[in-house]
Amino acid sequence: MLRDDRDIPLYMIGIAAQMLSIHPQTLRLYEREGLVNPGRSEGNTRLYSQSSR
């Protein structure tokens, strides 16, 4: 099964927040509420994709 390129985690939280014009803490809240599900790097850094659902 091929993976959609929009699913590949690329953006660290600061960049993703800037792209959305929101504060990084807002993304953390969305994650706690289950609204987004970012990937994680080996160092446990949140990595967002175009479709982090």
C-alpha cells in the first residue's frame, strides 16, 4: 500500500504553528484533545504532516 505524501511528518511544532498562525501551545492542546495526532521523531519531537489527524 502506498503512503500518501501528505501523511509524511515534516514540520516541527513551531513551523506547523506558524503555518497555521496559532501558538505552539494551541497545537499541544489540540493533541491532548485528540484533534491532531502528530508523528514523533526518535528524540520524541512532534512532527506534523499536511494531514496530521
